[in-house]
Amino acid sequence: MGRVLSFSIFLVVSLAVLGGMHTYLWVRLVRDTAMPDPWRRLATIALVVLAFAMPLGMIALRAAPRPLARLVPVVAFSWLGLAFMLFCALVAVDLVRVAVHGGELLADWLRRRPDPPADPARRLFVARALAGGAALATGGAAAFAFRAATGPAEVTDVPVRLERLPPALSGLTIAQITDLHVGPTIGERDVRRVVEQTNALRPDVIAITGDLVDGSVRDLGRVVADLARLRARYGVYFVTGNHEYYSGVEEWLEELPRLGVRVLHNERVTIGDPGASIDLAGVDDWSAARMNGGHENDLHRALADRDPARGLVLLAHQPRGISEAVQAGVELQLSGHTHGGQIVPFNLLVAAAQPYVKGLHRHAEGDCTGQIFVSRGTGYWGPPLRLGSPPEIARVVLTT
């Protein structure tokens, strides 16, 4: 019952946001530009239909027959990204206009002036010029963002000093893959490219920190088969992200070990050689408890009975658990989930929900201090667009 209520609230809020955004686009692109018929009518119908494209795309992912199950989400997600970028561009233009002509625009909007504008033709020209300029700028930015999202991931070197790292392990490398989101728009070729890029780094450890898939084992098992070719001296490890719980998490936790990927389900392993090793722990996603009755984010269980003098690295999909992790003695937490915001200025909204959006940070909690690295993600979710946050594979280098 609670899950149904949460979904209902999410659906209502999502439709309200989508409706508001598309209404604003209609006002600025159709009404204010005095678009003539029949284009006005066609544009209005198109915006109404596109406003429902996202929920329809989510339904198609689960219910529609192929090829609609792939085509509809691609169209829906692509439009969502374009609409968001266009919305931001128009808002930016309007903010500039308000800053320059605020009093005049407010008076017109409130209709306090008894007379019509002195030069309606000029105002129409300005409205059309600004709308056209915003559309062109959005198109250019979208082309750049598409190329960034669908091209090879950047390799980011992240040097991290750990006080409890044995000197013999100084230089140990962890290649982090996260938020690949294999599914409707990210396929077998993309997985193969990520595997090749990661293996080329010759890492000691490979860490996959969640949101690997957006679909079932039945649909995507063959697509992710190349993960079996990942190679690392001390192994390949995985922790769940929130999207695994939308995709049949138990089946994936059975499938991944068949591909040579060790799942850390609120547990830890030893990394290194006899006489020189550290602990690598992994926890279920922060949302696991409300998503699946058999899972929960249980750091206490993962760290039970460990020697506090040993070095400790934690894999956790979301950054938000960093305070508890630092208090528990974690020296470094590797996370993802945020996508670095994926499309500027969405990063500002992400920052309101997560303590860190991207990059390496030192985190103090009372007398305890640790570090967290938040990856921008290796794939993308939704729109095949990345603006201001290119995809990455992180090469974390641990030193003493």
C-alpha cells in the first residue's frame, strides 16, 4: 500500500512538473510569437502529446512489444532532454529581460497600463528573435551534449592518500565503473567499449558501483555478457544501485557472479597480498529497504568484527551515507548516482539532494575524517545527452 501511494505521489508530481514546463514552452514559443494557423494548432497538439511522452515511455519499457519497447523510450527521453535545455534557455533569456526591463515588463503583465504597447510589431519581432535564438542555442548545445554522452568515457585519474594503506600496496589502482544504465539506448557495443577501456588501465581492482542495468536478465543478459572479459589482479566487485531494484535485482545478483563479478551484499573482502592488504566493503543502495524486502543498506553488518587498524575502502552507490561511513572508520568511499548533474543546470537540483555531486572531497564528521569520490557516471540515464558533465571511468590510485 505504501509503495502504491509513493508511486502515485511521484506520478502526480512528475505530471505537474512536465505540464508546467510544457505550458511555459507553449507560451514562449507559440503564443508570444503569434504563430499562425495551422502551425499554431499543430505545435499545440505536439506539445500536449510530448508532455505525456515520458510517462508513456516508461510504460512502453515494461509493456510495449518490440520495437516499440525501444523506440518510444528513445523518443521520449530525447525530447525530455531537449525540452529541459530549451526551457532553461528561455528562462535565462527571460531573467535577462526582467533584469533589464523589469518594471516595464511587470507593468504590462499586470495590465496596469491603460494603453496597449506603443510598438506591438517591435515586441513581436523581439519575441520571435529571442525564441528563435534560444532554439538555435539549444540545438547546438544538444548536438554537443549528444556527442559527449554517446562517445567514449573520459579516464579520470584520482590520486588518494590513505593513512592506513600498507606501503607495499602504495600505487594500488581501482577502476570505477558506475551508472552505465545498460538498457533502451545503451547496448552491447557500449558495454564492449567500456570493458576495453577499463582493461586498458590494467587496474588492480574493478569496482562497479551500481545502476549497471535498466532491464531484466532476460532482456539484457546477452547485452552485458562482455563484462565477463573484465580483468583485474584482485577481482571485479559490484554493489547495487537504485535501478537494480527496478530491474529484477535477485536475478541480477545470480547472473553477475556467472560473469566473474563478485557482489558485495553488505559485506567485505580482503584486497592485496598476504602481509599487505586492506578491506574492501560494499553496501546495498540507500533505497534498498523500501524497494525490496530482502535488502537494506547495512554498513554495520558489512564492517562487523573488522580490525580498525586496517585500511578500508567502501563501495556505496549514493554519496548520502558518507557521514555514517566516516564515523565507522571508512577512509575512502566510492560512489556514483548523481551523474554529476548530467545536464547543466540540473546539477543544482542534485546538490540539494546529495552532499556531493562529483569529484573527490574530504569529509569531516566530529573527530573523524574520510574522503569520498563521486563519479560522474560511465553512461547516462534518460536523454542521451551530457552537458557540462561528460561520462567517466575513474582510475583511483591509492598511495601512502
